[in-house]
Amino acid sequence: MTESSHPRLLRWAHSVLQPGFAGTTVPDWVRRRISEGLASVVLFGRNIHGPEQVAGLTAALHAENPGLVVAVDEEAGDVTRLEARTGASRPGNLALGTLDDIDVTEQVARDVGRELHGLGITLNYAPSADVNTTPLNPVIGVRSFGARPDVVSRHTAAWVRGLQSAGVAACAKHFPGHGDTVVDSHLGLPRVPADAGTLALTALPPFIAAMDAGVRAVMTAHLLVPAYDSRWPATLSRPVVGDLLRGELGFTGLVVTDAVEMGAVADRYGVPGAAVRAVAAGADVVCVGGGDAAEETTARLADALVNAVLDGRLPERRLAEAAGRVREFAAWAGTLRRGAAPPAGAPGLGLAAARRAVRVHHEPGRDTGFPLVGVPHVVELSPATTPVIDPGTPWGVAEPLKTLCPGTTSVRLGERQLQGGDEDVLDRLALRPADGRPLVVVVRDAARYGWMTRALTGLVRRRPDALVVEMGVPAGARPGAVYLATHGATRVSGIAAAEVLAGRTGPA
């Protein structure tokens, strides 16, 4: 097929694609595709250098089409696009769920929405409505409000209300729930083992709560759920999208796919094959991460969708329905974008919430030197994070401690430097730099990484007085004389932990 052969089909095909792109200005190919029917784009950290630049970028996009949907993946926690260079100024979902104050959750979400609205962004891929029932989950973790459906449900609803009250559409993800998985769908195909009855009680309630709160979009997950469909991953499954989400749960809003280049679907069906199958299954928008190859990928997917209609794999009425739903959503979002900006939130809201989310376990009867007495040495054990987190997003406790306790020294090490739990390395880390000084060990999801657990155990064995800060999901034992859990690795979570360690604020 040539791109001029079926202009109506091609325009519909463009309208259901949502590509990302490289750079901080609008590429010529995006302008061209918008004129050919492209109805939405998604921004990533690579597109964002600062508020003025982002506002200029979205203004240029809306100059091409005032109704263009501009989306972003701003969870406001460990996954942040707006603050990927600085670290998030708001705590993430697990911290909010631990705090369990729905008014605070709603305020944080409203504050996010206010910022996005001011930048010209109309759709936010948040909140994560996943119930993190598997503590070793490699891709959800602190992105979830917690492991209990009731907690996740009420905070999901609060996040939706807060964000949408500021004029930005929310999107509950990752349907029908990515919390009970041990595989990262960026890299492989997760399988959810639970039966339908269990899922109805655990995974689905937060999505129902989001719908009751008026959520405008739902993002599907790339995972296999045999309870609903033993063949196709949820994003590509008619029983999941058509029968369960649309039929049984009655969702009438926009259904968006997770990025179709992710390994869970692309490795099995190819990117064009996954896109076609997703729309056939009931998705309205195909999210395409893009990057440097975005122009070529967008062209391939538009052609693939048109060809699928022509050869009968994709009913024309389904493509037309998806395109129509995108138009309806764009009209609604455009009205909100042109509305008055919401009032600014309370100053320091994010840090105040992060402080309240810190939990401290202090062994009774032990002389631990807590709060810190003297200038500490900090050892940060750094894992390779999931691809959804922008590389280089700042995290940790060492930097804020250096501000509070001048003279603080630190080292950050990953798996490569600690392979095999080298005893001499542990001796150097635990004893020599911190000779006579407090030792603070900072970890992130330590229970998920054997190398990190071994290193942490070795350090605490050498220094029983060590103070341990867990910035991921707390799990299992609480090592160290003092154990702090921040429930997230955002910038404000690091500041909050440093303040508690230095005795500047009290633990919750």
C-alpha cells in the first residue's frame, strides 16, 4: 500500500497512534503527521529541559492542531518525566499509601495536575492502580499504593479526583493489574497466576474505584492472564479489553496500550503485529515510545493498520470506532486545557508528605547513635532500575546529608563492584572510611537483589551500629541498629530520611 491509496483509513490510523519523538522542539515529521491526522503525542524525559521549554514545545504542537492530545508519564514518584533531571519534589504512590491520608493524596495529584495544565499537557499516564501483592515485583514496587486492595482503591480514586480537578485527564494503569508479577514487561512476558475470583477481589477493585471517580482513560498491561485469556496478552486480548473492561466493568472512556515496543509483546508479535492486534482487541490509542526511530515506526504502524483493514484482520468499523473515541476525548481535553489554570498548591506539600511517610525501627535498649552523632560516612548500594525510570534520575540520602552534616563522605556502588561479596571490599566500605564515624547504608529494593542483600548483611555484620535506609519496598528483616523506610527514592524522600537521621525532624 502507498500512503495515498486510502486517505480515510490512513487518517484514522494516524489518529489512533501516539508516538514519542526525540528532541526538545517539534520535529518536521511530527508536524507532517499531525496534518495527516495524528491526534496525540507523548512526551518523555528526553523532551523536557525545563518549564519554559516544555510550555513552548506544547504551544508549538497545539499550533499545528489546537485539539492535539499531549500526554506524559508523570507518576510524581520514582517515575517522573518533568523532574527526571532533579528528582521528584513529591513522594510516590507507596509513600502516599503508607501515609494513608486520602486528602494528601488528592492534594499531591492536584498539584501535579496544576503543573501539567500550566505546561499544556492534557493526559497523564497516572496513577498506577496495581496492587503490589508480590513484594519482589521488578517493575511496580513503590509505584503502587500498597499490597492491600482497599488502600490502593481509595488512593487511586483520590489521585484521579485530584488530577482531573486540575484540568488534566488521568489514566489508571496497568489493567487488569500488574502487581502479582515477577517479570518486567519491558523485558519479557509476565504471567498472572491468580484465578478470576481472586483477581476480582484483589486486582480489579482499584480500577473500579478509578472508574467510579470518573477516570477518563485506562492503560492496558502487557501480561498474560490465563484466568481471562490463555493465549493473548491483556493488551491484545478481546476477552480482557472487550469483554471484561468494556463489557463487565462498563468502561466507556479511552483505552490506551502500554508502549508497543516493550519486549512482552514486540518480541512475540513484532511492533506492527502488536499494534494491529491491540486495536482489533479494543484499544483506542497505541502508545509508541519512539525515540530516534519514531518517524519510521510511526509510518510502519500507520501502514500496518491500513493493510490490516484491507486484508480483513482489523474490521474497518473497529478502526473508525477507535478514531472516533480519540476525537471525543480530544474535544473534552481541549475544553479543559483552555479553561482557567487551577490555583497553586500549598508550598512544600511534597516534602511534608515525604516526611510523614518515613518509618523508623529502632531496636530498644541499644545504644545506636541515633540521631547521628558526628559526621557520617554513607554507602549507597545502587541497583539497575526498570527501564520506566529515566536513567540518571537523582536519588539517595548522601547528598542531602552533606548539606545537613558538612563533611559527610559517601560512595555509591553497584553489582559489578560487589560481585561475589568481596570481603576486602566490604572491609574497606564498612571500616576504613568510617573509622570512628557513624555508618549509613542506603539500599533500594534490597530484597530483590541477592548481591545487595549479601553486601548489606556483610556491612551490618562488620558494623552492628550501622543505620540502614531502605528506599524501595521494605521486605523481610530490618537489618541494622536503626532501620528507616522511606517508601520511595524521590528527591524529597531522600531529604526526609536525611532530616530524620540528622535529628532535624522526628520519625512518624
